[in-house]
Amino acid sequence: MEILQYIFGGIITFLLAFVVGMTFGGTRRKIIARIQNRYGPPIYQNFIDAFKLFSKTSAVHHGAMHYMGPAFLMVSSVVSLMFIPILRDGGWFPNLNFHGDLIFLLYMMVFGSLGMALGAGQTGNPNSAIGVTRGLAQMVGYEIPWIMALVAMMIQFHTTSITGLMDVQLQSGTWNLFASPFAFVAAILASLGMFRYAPFNIVGAPAELASGPASENGGKYLFTMMSSHSVFAFVKLTLFADLFLGGAGNLVELLIKTFLLYMIPVLYGVVNPRYRTEQAVRWFWGWPTVFGIIAIAYAVWST
Amino acid sequence: MNVIFLILILFLVGAIVTAFAGKWSSLLQDGLFILAVTIPAVLFFTQVEMNQLVGWTRGGIHLELGLTPFSYFFAILVLLLGVASAIYSVGFMHGKARKSYYYFNYLLTIMAMLGILFSRDFISFFVFWEIMTWASYLMVVMNGTRTQEIGIKYFVFSAIGAYAMLMAIVLIHAQTGNFLIQDFIDTYPSLAHGRQILIPILLLVGFSVKAAVMPLHVWAPGSYAYSPMSFTSVFSGALSKMGIYGMVIVFVTLLSHLPEGGLIRDIIAWMGAMTAVIATLWAIAQDDARKLLAYSSVGQLGYIVIAVAIGTPMAMLAGLFMAFMHGLFKGALFMVVGAVEKQTGTTDFTKVTGLIRKMPWTFLTALISIIALAGIPPLGGFIGKWMLYESLILSDHYLLVIVAFFSSTAAFLYAYKFLFGFFLGQEEEEWADVKEAPITMLIPMLALAVGSILLGAFPQLILKPINNGLISLGFSDSYGKLWETSTLFNEWGDKVVLQPIIYAIMGVFLTTLAFTYFRNRKRTRYVSTKDISTSGEIPLAHENLTFKENFFQPFLRAVEPVMKKQIDWYYREFGAGLEAIFNFTRRIYSGNGQTYALYAVIFLIVLLLLNGNLFGQ
């Protein structure tokens, strides 16, 4: 029975993440359009796109690894989702959180890029491979400030689990945003790279790489990728809300917090052009890493 | 006869018989070779008793062999890889020249490694250590390519290590009066302080050479890359772990008595971290699979050194677990390279491409092993990485975590390059007729890959022998505290439970795969890698659009300052400097009688000048 409960709860969580992620994505398109003085698509445009992709049949396939690529991507997003507490007290969203901690989550979250990269590799499209090399390079870039922020918090609060960090905030009554501000800054700067919006949209790089790893994918593949990306966006936002903003007691609180967090990469990106790959990598090893080091020093000092 | 002697003698006799059997029949030789590895292996696991000592005294020197729980763990790795790689070697060496030479050295290497693990005195230890070095040296120069450069490097560094170790052994004998390892460990705390520092450092130099710790690693990339691939899987997978074996013993039994022990350990941990980072960056820059894996081996050994140097119970578990995992996945990966080399004749990424449909099983092995290497759950690599990070954070080594994590993330780059380089990308006509590797090569490869999966789900399979070994070294039992059947804990009470993770991952993976695969498969047709959209143009059959050259150029540009000079450069400069000094010394001996007369006069003058000071008038 317990397993059924988990599966059922997992599906509900997935649907929530899917809907929220898609809506946020649509909002982003609208915001970008308004800033560029266009009218822009409706907020629900992403659902239309997804439905269109879903209902299309593919005529071709590229072999075994190409099938597995999107599946790896989905594993990464959905399993990460299952290990992140959506609300403070489970409720409708039971999850496997007590079975894994932040370091597990770190590895789970990078798994998708590698899997997708392999799937894209088999198509033989040179643009895919170029996009992949850029994406992996950028990943090495932003993972450094990100792990620094996490390590700083682990040191400060003597726990490596997400629920542990949420409990700390509940008990002390202050959000980690204030309790370890430098870690928050480092993590937010790293999140700019994680979301891959401008100026860090070097993987897909519209008008440069013909959408990179996603080229050669259509129909259901693209639908799988699109939904996986939406879910993953929700995963990242919820994780940030859990770690720094004390988690959420109910859905409305969650939506407000995640939306505000989501606006940071979106608004930063909208006014920026695109970096070159090595510029992007070095950018992450500049100020974000400095903040990371300060965060660790602060954590050592404050314990 | 004691079974320990029997095992060693069987290897030795097996080596000689196998080497000569090639004169009569190649098939007989192959059969004998496999028997010569498997029979001692079976004997080892069924007959050898733990902690039983056999010894003899000749000329006042007492020598002892025996098995401890700690060496048992390493023996599992040696024999597992030894047997797997032996079966693989039969396929790999089929139709190649100098098979007898190869088999002979292979068996000697395995024997020497087991001998090292059996040794309970320094003389046997050193003798087996040298047999191992020599046999592997002969393997390194076997191909005859760049023997001068690669072979001499390996030889010189091994010699440095061996001399350091020999010096330590002489010092030890001077202190204790015999060569027994246990006697020395017992007397160590009562030694003079200078000796207490000098002996472990000399021993550590010897072991660091084999474990390829920076700056003593320069021999490793070349030697790993130019040995026959079937041997490299043992070389990198098991032989390098002998260094780790020695290091752990030095750290635990000697340095823990020393007030400066913590500092020495931290320094070595940092050396390990630097090894991991630099070797990883160089691995990313390689265009040859053999070199890529060779650098990667050096880097992975770096993590293991970090872990064992930190030396908390969890770090020890992590280091030894990673050592075992590295044996499994790197053994398999070198076998993959060997298979590709055998089937295509090259290991250059820029030449070979798109083999996934020709060598699917090889690809599967490579995929599983690479996932294990990258440390992604649920495979075994993750468990070692998880324990490493947790132990570093809990033992207050914050910067080491960052450095280790950096190189582990950067490892994704070469991991991808490896898979993409051989198996993905555009299919070329040149490689259209490549066949899958023979079954004798596939079975051991896949077996090692399955091992990676198994250890991911059931880490207790190997954590148990590790734990027993650590208990015998004086650690407390960590079962139930740091690990259970399939759960890992840290000391703050956080944990990872592996079973639900695996079910979740498999569930999501299969669901998504079913979603894209079923029904879709029959409706769609396979399109070749030429049938792609590149801005509306379709490449012609002869047009090669594969992106391989300068693969990670943007990333390498970003890390350029770190990679400007290889450590090699410093050694070359050092060598050149020495040569200049020697040249100068040579000029002194000009062969001219008058010059020598001048030297005599100068010497006398100096003597007179210094007279007052020297003899204290």
C-alpha cells in the first residue's frame, strides 16, 4: 500500500511541477516580449506547444542511445523532484526525501545533462555536439559556487539533508537567506547558469547553434524534453525556496516564493546579451566563487 | 606444503610452462594461461586461512608470509581483475606477436601483487615489489613504441621509489634488528623522533610512485597508455592500488603515533587533490582514448589518496571503496579501448567515430562504466564519492571538498568525450565493416560492468571485507554506524538509502523509455547520421561533419593558465640543469697535466688560507 501511495503521490507531484513549470515558462516568454516591446504569446502558450508536440507522430529515429537520452533527462528531473520536499509537512506530496541528502541531489541533478548529451550525440548532428561541449563546460563553471554555497550551509548547520536545513530555519525563525547571506548570493549567482537563460544560454544558443542538443528531436522526444525542463525548473526553484526561504507551508506560499526566485534569472537575462563559453565559465569562477569562499569563511566563523 | 607457497609457486610454474607451451600449440597456451590464473585464485578463496603465518629462517633472517583481513580486501581486487583480464587477454592477444612474453609477465605481475599482499616482512615485501615493477616495466616497453621515453620514465621513477623504500628498510633493520613488519610497528612509538618522521616519509615516497601522486606521477600517463590495453586494465586497476595498500598501512600504523602525523597527512591529501585536478584537466585535453584514460586513472587515484590521507573511518571506507570501484570501471574501460583498438586498429577519437551500432555490447560496457566513473547514482561510483564528500565535510576539510568536487564535475567532460569519441557522432564509411569484439573479450568486460551495477545496489558486498580489514588495522566496527545492508550514514545522522533510489530511477527510466519507444519504434524508420538537418542542407556521404577536433576548446581556454606548464617541464628543466652541472664537472677533468698541476696549487693555497680556521691555531 505504501508503494501505491508513493506512486500516486509522485504522479500528483509531477503534475504540479509540470503545470507550474510550464506556466512559469509561459510567463517568462510574456515578460521578455513586453520588455522587448512586443505583444508576446499568451501565458498558456507552452501548454499549447506541449500538446502539439505530444500529439505529433515521429517518422524517424536515430537508434538506441537516442531513445535513452530523453529518458535519462526525465530520470534526472523526476527523481530530483521526488527527493525535494514540496511543502514543509508532506501532505499531498509524499516524497523520498529522508532517503537521500543534498550531495545525492547534486549528482542526480547533473545526471540529466550527461544523459541528454549522449542521446544528442547519436544523431550525428555537429550542432548537438558543439552545444554539449559548451553545456558541460558551463556546468563545471557554475557547480563550483553552487557546491560552495551548499558546503557553507552544511558546515553552519551541521546537516547535509534538505529537511534538516528546513528544520533549522523553522526552529530559529530566520530564513537561511539571512542566516547565511553569502551562501545565498553564491547560490543565486550559480542559479543563473543552471537556468541557462541569457547571458548563459550558450547551449541552445538560438541563431548560432540551431538549438544545439535539441536539434534532430521532434514530436514526443521534444515533448519529453520540454516537460522535463519545466519540471526541472520547478525542482530548482523549490530547492532554493526550501534551502533559503524556509520552505513553504502551503501551495500559495510556495508559488509566490518560487515565482520571485524565478524572476531573478529571467530579469537578469532579459537585459543581457550572450557570453562566449570561456567567458561564462570564468564569470562563475569570479565573483560567485568569491562569495562562495566568503560564505564558507562566514560559516566557519559563525559556528 | 602450505597453500600460500603453493599459490605463489603455481603462478611461477604457470608462468614458465605457459611461456614455453606456445612452441607446441597456441590453443594449449591460452588454456594453460587461464588455468594458471584461475586455479590459484580458486585456491586462494577456498583454502587460505586468515591470520595464519608461515615463515622460515635462513642465515639469521626470519621471513614470514600470511594473510590479514586488510590484504584480503586487496587480494579480492587483484584476483577479480586478474582473472577477468586474463580471459580478456586471450581474445586480445589472439594473433598478436610475443604472446609468450606477454603471458609470462602477466602471471608474474599477478603473483608479485599477491606476494606483496602476503608479505609480513620487509624483505619479501621488497622482493615482490621489485618483481612487480620489473614485470610491469617489461609490459610497458612491450609494444616497442617510444620505449626510450616512456620506459625510462617509468623505470627512473620506480627506481626512486624503490631506493627510498630500501633506505627505509635498512633504517628499520638498524632499529629493530629484524625485518618483520609487525615488530617494526610495535617498536615504532619508542623510536627517536627524527627516525619516526624519516622512515614513514621514505616509505610514502615509495608508495606514492606506484599510486602516481603528484609530483611523482609523470611516468603514469605514458606507461598506462603504451602497455597492451589488456594489461593496463590490471596495471591501472589493481597494480596502482598496491601503492594505496602501503600508504594506508603507513598512515594508520605509523603516522597516527606522530604529533606531526596530521600535518603530513594533510599535505599528502592536498597532493592527492592537486593530482586529481591537474590530471583531470589534462585528460580533457587528450585526443587519444588510451591517454585520456591514463590521465583519468591518475586523477581517480588522486581522490583515493585524498580519502586515505584524511583517514577518518568514513574517509577510509570511501577511499578503499573507490579503490575497488576504480578497479572495476577503469578495468572495463581499458578493455573497451582494447576492443576498439583490436577491431579498428586505432584509438584516436579524431579518426574513429560512430561505432555504437557496430559494437553495441562494447558501448554498453563503456556506458555503464562511464556512469560509474562519473559517480552518478545508482551505480557504485556514487557511493564512494558520497562517502568522500561527507567525510571531508565532517572532518573540516572544506576546501578539499570544493577541489574534489571540481575535478569530479570536470570528469564529466572527458567521460562524455570518451563515449562520444568512439561510439557516437557521424558514422563513416571507413568504419562500416567493423565487427563486435570476440566473445572472450566481451564477457569479462560485461562482467566488470555488472559488478559496478551490483555494488551500487549492494555496497555491503565489498564494504564488509573493507570493514573487516579496517578493524584488523585498529579501527572500530563501522557496520550500523556508517553503513548497513544498503544504507549509508554520516555522523550527523543523514543518510542515503539505496534501494528506493534504485527503484525510483528504474521506474522513471523505464516509463519514459516506454513512452518514447513503444509503438514509435515500429512506425518510424532508422535514419543514418548523414540524414540530418544542418540548416536545411543534407551532408553528402563523403562529407564528414563529425565534431571532434579541439573538442573542449572553450573549456580549455577557460582553464588555460593552469595548464601552461606540465610537471614534465619542471623535471626536464631539472634534468637539463643537472646535465649542465655534469658538463661543468667534466670540464674540470680536461686531461691536461698543467691544469691538474694548477688544481694542486690552488688546493694548497686554499688550504694555507684556511689553515688558521680549519685547524684552530
